[in-house]
Amino acid sequence: MSTMDESLDDCLWSGTGRWRQLAGGVGTKSLAGSVRVYGWLVGVSFAFLILAGFARFPPRVSVDHTAHYLADETDSHGFFSPETDPAGNRFVWTEPYAATTFTSIGRQPVALRLMLRSAAVAGGPDAPIRLIVNGKDVQHLRPDPQSIAFQLFQVPLPRVAHGRVTVELAAEPFRPRTGDPRTLGTMVQSVGIDQHAAWSQVAARYWLYDALAPLGALVAFFALAARSASVADLPLRVWPARSGYAAVLVSFLGSLCMLAMVGILLWIGPIDAHRSVAWLLGSAYLGVLSAGAAIHLPWGVAGSPSLWSRFRRMPLVERSWPVVRAACIVALFALPTIVALHFLASPGTGDVQDKLRWMHSMAADGLVRGFQESHDDYPPGTYVVLFAVAKIAPLLHLGFFIAYKLSLLFFLGLSSAVLLCWTRNVPIATALHAALIVGSAALGYNDVYFIPFLLLALWALHEKRLVGFSALFTLTCLMKWQPAILAPVFLIYLVGTITDDEQPKWFRQIAWRVILPATMILAGALIVFGKEFLLAFQRATSENFLSANALNVDWIVTHVLSWWDPRRFGFTPETHRRFIRIPHTAALALLKIPFFVVYLWLLIRFARRPKSFSTMLWVAYVGYAAYFLLNTSVHENHLVPAIILGGLLATDNQRYVPLFLVTALVTNVNMVLFYGVDGVSRLPLIVRGVDVSLVLAAINVILFVVLVVADAHRRKAAEAFPETSR
């Protein structure tokens, strides 16, 4: 490089070197230094967004079930259709016995609010109403029989153990004299839960969040002052070197503030199913960011080793680094694990009730009989795990619900452990662990049951242990059918990687070491579970939904149908509770053609080109993404295998990290949009006249098109410039 070029380069880097030295600790021109600086800038920017979100979106501390909600039988029963009286009051009549359930209630005392009117106003009896909460008699309520106005009753409730409050009203029955055939109880305008007292413990400490910005400014000020002791061209050189210590201590003070808030949020419990979780995760992030800054800032003047560097250089730590590293990994996994435990009491989606029903059936009739009587589309591997859970639960004095949730947490941890043991990549393993929490611990999907088997199968395939791969992948498919879509990709990879010496006997290798183990396992399953095994597969492959809550092309088609014929395909505010069925087999097959065309095209391209394990993972990822976005009858949680494949790609090449993170984000947004973070809360699909689900589905399709086009261009570049594309 010429002298002019060197001078120009020095000028370009000298302007940012000071900030690199402050944020990253090293004022170099290396790529690692750049990534470190921009990483801190992104982290701090995200922290400001979190603080702004806290100020804009506090948790809802008051929840009211109005007449319209009470009449909906999703979380209530025993209420008739809403009515309006001459005064304009919207209310519902109850049956003699009625109940409604509130979820995501904190662990602190709350207040119950009821707006009631006596049945005596409409000719009914003047009798007290029994208030029963979670199966216990709490109070007898007696509205004024002379008042036509709805009267407010506030009843304090003790601490709630499991985050759910079921309010039951038992009234004396009567038959109206107006010819109304109904048997009525009393009139209810609303039933609500007030948690202001619990949240006030956080509101009184808002100043801890407000203090973060001044503390951050102090950290920057002290860090710059510390640099003046070693960098002569800074105007702050008058400040003593001890300012570096102050910067570190102030950073630790910020992390302690957030640790206190995390503790308070965990103590009061999930007040709001969505926002309180966001507050918990946001506070934890702010605390981790502050602690990370504290241990990476120079301890003293600029250029001095940070606390983390000093810790690494301690003789005891150097001698026992494997143990210390393991402790750091455990600490890194601790935060998502705590979050997962936070969701342990979440009721989950309707899938949870299906699993509990199967567990009760198998506990009474045995594994095989329970599987055969369920008449569902799940493979028998899931039933084997649930049967084991049903047998272990009584030994540990656990109910089936908690036992099922704990089994999901166990397989979640096992999945992360397998990935960590294989790749030794702690950040990706931690990210995978966090990405699967909502689907497993919160919503109760059992996808984590097959993930350890899929990871072990791919590990065995990578090591060319074909028998182990065949057995483990077959077990994966016996846990859930969807991973079987990847089988053609794996088979093409196996055939294409057989060496020249093995070429004459490649069919024998595949037959004996791959096909035979899989056939033996499948035959054993058929012998044990009978024809119901085949019927379950038939049910799974013959679903005729257009889109089962998956934000894909068919979800867009669903909206097009609603615009074309609103009577037949009309949408309501609860559209995500309805699936559009395609009863005609020919029409359903026609809708599947795009997926089969794209998947076949991928397989042909893959078969014609040189094969590597990374290429196989890429083709498997794109093929599975094509299934999710282009096929019919896809459910909202079916993108989980793509998260696994994306994580493996990210461990192999860092350029796939954004792909992995976007896949995890798309999967979790799809599930949360339809079922919240607890399985029963409902997010509004229409925001300011715009259907959010339709926008997200379009974004998903665009991302997939970009993915396929980028793959085609990358392949062309690899063929034209093989030296530079490796």
C-alpha cells in the first residue's frame, strides 16, 4: 500500500479508535474489534428501546370480563347471551350456577370486583348469591332488591397459588313469568380482577429504571476520564486514573438495580400474560448488559486488563478452567431456565388437554390400549414418553399437568445439552434453549420430545455412523411425523458421499445399514400398536385444512377467500379459532403442487452437485421452509425443525446466525400471535384496520423467496468462482 493510502487509512481509523478503545477495550482495525464495538452499540440501543417500552406499555393490572366475554364459553360457562336494559346497561343472566376463569394472576393478594343486580328486580327471589373462588366459599353477596342499578362488590382474595382464579356464582334458581323458558340465577354486568396493590410494589421502584440512563452517562464519563491518564490528546487528561474503577463500580450498581427488579417481578408473579413477561425479560437483559459492561471495562486506566481478563489469568482459574467454563455455561443457561420455570403454571393450548387426556387413558388402560383408543394423528413415540411420565408422576406425588410440563423442560434441557456437546457452541446452544421456551414450557407443544433424537441422528450422520443415524432418525419420526419430510435430503446425501471404493456396493451399504434398521423399528411399532399405527399416519397426511394457523401462503389464500365470499369464509375477531377446510381431494392436491414442485427442484439440484454436510443442512432447511410456507394443513408450531437446522448452520458458519435468529423469531411470533404466551390469552389480530397476521404471512413468503433466490445466486457463484466461494 502506498504512503498516501496508509495515511488515509490511519485517518479513517483514528477518528473511531477512541470509541473502539472505550467500548471494546482494543483500538485495532480487526474485524473482531469492529464486531465488538457495533455489538455494544446495538446492545445499548436495544436497552433504550426497552426502557421506552417500559414507559409506554405497563402491564394491565385490571382485567374485566364484561357481558360479551362472559357469554363466550371459552373461559366461562353458565352465562346466557348478552342483553341491554332500558338504561343502556349491557349485562348477562346467569344460570343457577355460573363460572368464569382468570389466568395470569400474580402470586400476591388481589381484589375481585363484581357488578351485580338482584334478580328481585325482574321478579326473581331476593336471595343471597354464593361467591366461590377456586372451589372455596368466600362470601355471600346480596344486591339491593330495590335498586335497578348494578352494584359494585369488592372482595379481597388471598394469594393465588397457580396463577388461575375461577370465580363461581351460585344463585337461587327461578323461572320468569314472562314466558321465558330459561331457568335464571342473577344479573351480572362484569366480573373483574384488580391487581393494583401487587403492581404498586414495582411502581414504587420505577426510579430504579429511571436511574439507568444517568448511571450509563456516569459510566461513559468516568471511562473517558480514565482514558485521560494514558491518552495525552484527550482534553479530559486532568481526571485521575481512579475514574476507571468508578466506571466499573457504577456499571455494577446498574446491574444490581435490575437484579432487584427481576426479584420483585418474580415475587409478584405474572400479572399480565404478555407484558409482565416482557418486563421480566427486559429487566434481565438490562442487568446482564450492565454486568457485561462492568466486567469488560478496563479496571483502572485505559489499556489495563478488565475484571474478566484478570479473572481468566488467576492461577486457580487457569488450572481449573474446564470447571470454571462449565460453571459459566450453567450460569448462562440459568436465565432462560428461570424464565421457563416461570411458565410452568401456564395452561398452554388445547394440545395440553389432549396430552393429559391420553395420559389418563394410558394410566387406566395401558400404553397400547391408550394409543389405540385415542384415535389421533400422533405417532406412538409421543405416547411412549407420555406413558412414562404418567407412571413417574405418582411416584413423585405430582399431578399429570405439572409432570407433563416438567417433562417438556427436561427434553428442552436435553436438546440444548446435546447441541452443546456436539458443537461446543455455547451462544447458539443458549439461543436455541431460549427460542424453544415459549413453544414448550409456555404453550405446551411437545416438539421438544423429538429434538434430542433429531440432533443425535444428525450427529451420527456427520460421523458416518449410518446404523445409529437410521435408528435415531426413525425414532425422531415416531415422535412426530413432520421430520420425515427431510428423509429424501438425507438419503441423497448418503448416496452422494459414498466413496469410490464403496461405489460398487453402495446399495448394499444403504440397504443393510440404513433401510434395515429403520424397517425393523417400524415393523416393531406396527406389531406392538397394530393397525392404529398406520391409521394415525393416514390421519396426519389426510388433514384438509387450508392453513392451521401457520402464517404462510395458504393463510393469505384464506384471507382472499374471505374477501371473495364473506358469507362462507367470513372472519370474526377470533378468526384464529377457525380453520377453513377443503373437502375436495382434487382441490387439496392442487394446492399442494407448489410445495412439491419447489421441493423436487431442490432435491434435483442437490443430487446433481457436490455434497457436504453443510450443503445438506442448507437444502434440508430450505426444503422444510418450503413445506411450512407452501403446503396445506400446516400448524403454527411446525417450523421447529427449521430452528434446529438453522442453529446447526449457524454453528458451522457465522453468516447463518441471522438466518437462525430470524427463523426462531418467526416461529415464536406465529405461536404468540394466535395463543399468547400462556395458551389462553388472545392478541388482537386487527390493529388500526390492518390484519397483522396477513402482513406477517406476506413477510414470511417474501423472506422465503429471497432465501431461494439467494441460494440460486450463491450456487452460481460457487460454480463460476470455486476458489472464492468456499
